[in-house]
Amino acid sequence: MKAWWRRVRPYILPPLVLGIIRLLMSTVTVEVRNFTEPKSGAILLGWHGRVILATKVFRNRGYWAMISHSRDGEMQNRIFTKLGYNIIRGSTGRGGMKALLEAIKALKKGGIFALTPDGPRGPSGVLQGGMLVMAKKSGCPLIPCGVSTNRRWLFKSWDRYMIPKPFAKGIMIFGEPVTIPPNATDEEVESIRIQLEQDMHRLETEAEAVFGHPKPDWHSPEAHTGP
């Protein structure tokens, strides 16, 4: 029975989940700060556990997302496609060279990506190197973002996945774009990675503070605590 369900759930669940997302997010208001839509290629970065607000704010804009080849990834693929995203299947941080090359090609053509730099399986709050390769090879900026809501459910998953409660208020706070020079050394790229990760932590803390939530503890499995 379990094997049967694993096979069929990527086909049965997506329409149900999509309907729930659309209904729920129609009641949620989202404030977006410091964001001007890029005129050309760019990479928007938000932590894996906070991706749901992007389903409302960036739907039907033709943005790009990268989704793994797992069964859960297949469900996400079907959902995000219906939300108007272009999809590349693979993972920049786990040997997905084909996906990485496709992403760089799309960026050079002016594509805008919305990516989770600690996905698909963490560790939470750690920026993986694949995003930096995309930025360096394409010449496109990385734009960090912090996300929060006032009322939400937080799952006990590795990323403490957040779902806003009906009629909640959300916020997305964007930081300054970061560009990686094409001739940057490995040491310089790592320095940029650390600084960008810190910027994302700062923006997340700022977003949480808007609604009175405590500063996340990025080294704790209980990170992103709050009501």
C-alpha cells in the first residue's frame, strides 16, 4: 500500500495542494520592501522554509525555479508550473551539472530565478555554492530576501517550513544585489558566500522583528520559532 501511494501521490496531491495554496494565499496580505523587479537576469534568494509567500508575490511572472528530481520534487514541479513558473529540474548543490548549465543559459537570456540556497535538504540557513557559480558564470546579481508572517504554522521539518494562517500578514524584505566578478578567486567567492549568508540572516531577523518574533537561532533545529 505504501509503495503504491508513493507512486501515485505526485499525480494525485498536486491539484489538491495547489487549490489549498491558492485559497489560503488569497486571504494573506504581503508587504514587499526594497524590491524593484530586475530588467534583466537576476537570482532572488530566500530560505527553503519560507518559500510559500513567493507563490503569491511572484506567480505568473515567468520567473524560473530549480526543483529536484525526487518524488516530492515532482509534486513541486507540477504545483509551481501551474503557478506560472518556468522549471529546471535538478540541484545546483548536489552534482546537477546539467541543471546548472541550463540555469546559466537562462540567466544570460534575461531570466529571473527565485531560489532557495539551503535547499533541497539543508542544512537550514546555509548558503550552498551552486548559486554562486550561477552568478559568477552569468554575471547576474544575487538578491537576498528575508521573509516572515505574523500568524503561522511551523512544521518540525529540517527547514521549519512556514505556512501562514488564514488572513495573516506577511513581509518580504530584500537586500542589496551582490555581483560576483568573473575573475574572482575561490577565496573571494567564499568570502562573498559568507557575507551573503550573513545578509540573509540579517534580513530574516529584520522580517521576524516586524511581527515581534525572536531572532532565529541558525544553529538550532528549533530555528524560526514563533507562534
